[in-house]
Amino acid sequence: MNQAIQFVDRYRYIVDRKAIQFEAIVSGLIVYCFIKHNGDQVEEYLNQNKFDLEEQATELIENCLLYTSPSPR
């Protein structure tokens, strides 16, 4: 678990994107995360998979930070 990445306990289904949106706070910045989903039983899906989704998002955010961080001089 990366303590520099915190997930906001706020999820919503975006019909136009057919995805669940949730937010992470990374070094004070809000990062919007999206998970493709068909819209059926969103709450039940989140209850069963929330931890795994946050772990996957953490890995993706960490990889992104690794490749976007400035190189040391």
C-alpha cells in the first residue's frame, strides 16, 4: 500500500463512458480513475472488487509517476 496515494470513497457511474469513476489523491493532486463497466449492479460490483480496483489503480499511478518524474541532475 502506497500511503502517498489515497482514494476518495466516492464512486459514480458515468453513462456516456460506460465506466465507474473514482478519485485518488496523489501528492495533493486529484487523479480521476475510470473502470469500464456495463452499469449493472454497480454498488454490488464495487463492494466485491473495491480493494482490487484500488490496488490496480495504485500500480498504474505508480508506473505513471515513475515515467513522468524529472530525472535527477
